[in-house]
Amino acid sequence: MTRPALSAVIELFKPITWFPPMWAFGCGVIASGVPVSGRWPVIVVGVLLAGPLVCATSQAVNDWFDRHVDAINEPQRPIPSGRMPGRWGLGLAIGWTGVSLAVASLLGPWGFGAAVVGLLLAWAYSAPPLRLKENGWWGNAACGVCYEGLAWATGAAVMAGGSMPSGRSLLLAALYSGGAHGIMTLNDFKSVEGDRRLGVGSLPVRLGVQPAARVACWIMGLAQLLVVLALVSWGQPVPALVVGLLLMLQLLMMDRFLDSPSERATWYSGFGVPLFVAGMMVSAFALRSLEAGRA
């Protein structure tokens, strides 16, 4: 059987998508309040697990089970274009799942358990019989948990030697997971035609383009507003102000995005989402001072 070129394999794994979970893992590391000196091997393994392994696996799984949709929406992708021949896409998805679990075993029970949950959600998102992505509410929630909350909580836990992260850290992880639900919706505007034809119930398909855009903005904005309120209640006014200012900038961009969601979703992803993730790091550093003081 013809083997795919390395470039096709890399494209299947979509390195550009690795950043969010790697960033969230880093936020969890910082939010733990544990000094990073002497912990670099654990941090490096965790970052690799979050991005090039678990996230890459989720991309391969998604592309395999979405190959018929991609043939309509994005025929240039490796599988529908034929650059990933036969069942190589499925084989890579299964193989990389195994590699991810092997590496996760190096992070102790919490790290391994988090990887198992993340991989299960990755397969459930794309593969039948669950195929969560056919319901935009459930599918985007699964992505938000994997990309942000689970990675954040894992970073905090492995830094603490495998113990449960603090309630404040888990709250921020949950809030940013919720906000990521809206970010995931941004990715659906480019594929409305194929999703509608093949029965994929993304929010733009279920609600309509304009209502889905408003829902995405409300979800992203409300999550960050709750983060601001949490930081204020924890006696962190300066980080709360910074996150609030980042939110205000996003609101200005959202107004422009809502004028033409289908055309400007990619634009907002490129300029608005970085402000969202910047707020995550600001919040992590705010929590770091609190957790270090408690220790």
C-alpha cells in the first residue's frame, strides 16, 4: 500500500491546533503555585502530551470520520485529496492513541487518567455511535473541556504531585472551558454547507448563522465576566482589571464580527481569541500568588 508523505501526516495532525491545550496546560502549571525549578521534565512531558499527542490524535480521528464532509467543505485535506491513502488516517489515529497513553503513564495517575478522558472525548466527538459533533451543544462542550479545562487541571495536578487542584484553579478551568465553547463555534461557520447536507448539527446549522454568532459571543463574554468577578472576590483587582480590559477589546471586535459572521469568523479567531487566551495567563498568574501564599 502506498504510504503517505510526511508532509501529509503533519498536515493531518494540524500543529496549529496544538497551541490551545499546550497553553492551557501551562496556565495550570503556573496557577498551581508550585515552583517550576526541578519540575521541567514533568512540564515538558505534559506539554507534549497536551499538544503533539492527545490533540494531534483528536485531529486525526476527526479527519478520518469527517472525510465525507471534508470532501465537500475542504477537499484539499489529506484524506479526501488522496494524499493520505487507504485507511492510513484511521491507522494513525489508533496508533497515536496508543503512543499518547504510553507517554501519559509517565505523569502518574492524574496525568494518565486525564489523558484517558481526553482521548475518550476525542473519539466520542468524531466517531459513531456517539459522534458528539453532530450536536453543536455537546460537541463544542467536549472540545472546550479537552482543549482548556482538562489541560489546565492536569497541569495544576501534576505540579502538585498528583493531588487534586485547588477549588479556585478548578473554577477558572471550568470557566475558560465554558468560554471555549464559543470559540469552537467560530470554527463551524466555514463548513455550514457541508454540515447541513450531511446532517452535522453545528450551532450555525441548528440556530442559523446570525443567532449562532450571538450565542458564541455571549458564551465567550459571560465566561470572562465571571472570571473577572472571581478575581475581584479573591482580592486580585489588578488582574481583574486586565482581564476586563481584554474583554472590552473583544466586545469591540465582536460587534464587527456580528455584522458578517461567516466572512469574519476567521478574522475574529485570529485577533479576538488571542485576547481570550491572554486573559487565561493573567488569571493563572493571579492565582499563582494566591496558591503560593497558601502553601
